[in-house]
Amino acid sequence: MKKIEDNFQALVTDLEDGRVGPLSPTEHQAITRFWSLLHWRNHFIESPADVPVLKGIAGENLTIDQREILESQWAAFADADNKLPTRMFVGMRIQMLIDIDAIQTQEKRWGVLRSPEGQLILSDRPGRLMSITASPKILLAADNPDGDLTPAEIYYANGVAIARSRSFVIVPPR
């Protein structure tokens, strides 16, 4: 998932630095995968997953250090309750769902909308809209052409960001 975040951030940095022109298919995919990552992370925060008991596998009482070593080596393990740790189970589910979304939305194209006159508010979740406020000056919106946002569109986008937030929004300094 870090690779998804890093690919997205590299693209946003290029766009913030003034890059213009059409996005490549790989860049569209990077945005879709990042949106999907945000969407599913928030889904599991709001609707925690029930981790099933693993049948036929005996769990172990591992120390925190042992767990961290195994996780750093991408190894799965069962805890004393014969379950995967919740974050491990949810992480695997999220990755699977991101892959499914990538297949189902492989033709999705994102528009780069710039805010020349105002600051965009960043929300802590994307909600059901396929848009991402990537920075105070850039909004990425699915199935939209590239362009500049009007003051009314900035006002609307900021209202949506506030309405869909769960815990916080980031309001850029003026």
C-alpha cells in the first residue's frame, strides 16, 4: 500500500510543480488505486471486519518484537485465538479490493482541476465521490476534463470536503 501512496504522491508533486498535459494510462491507474485505498481504509474504519477463526491452525503467543519481525518480512501468523491480527486480515482484504476496483475501473480517466484563486480543503476521506483533493490547489475528479475551478466550484468542493469528513479536515493557511 505504501507503493500506491508513493506513486500517487509523486504524481501530485509533479502536478503541483506545474506539469500540464494529459495524464498517462499508468497515472490514471495510480490515481484510481489511491482513491480505492482511501475508500476501503475508510470503509473498514466505519465497518470493522470480523476476523474468522482459522481452522486447523494453532495460534501462538508471540511477543510484540516477534510480531513486528514477522510482519516486516511479509509473513502471516495466527494469534493465540487462532485468528490473524485484525490489521493483517484487513490489509489483505483491502489489497484484494483495490485489485478488484482496478479491474472494474481500468478505463477510468481523471481530470486535473486546478484552483487558481482559492485554497481547497482536504478531507480525511473521499466518501463515495470519485474525487480526491490532492493538495490545496489540485482536485482530481473522475470523468472530468482538465481545467481551472471557478470560485463557485471551489466553494462547492470545500463544502463537500467538510460534509464528507469523518474526523477532520485540513484547511490550508491563507
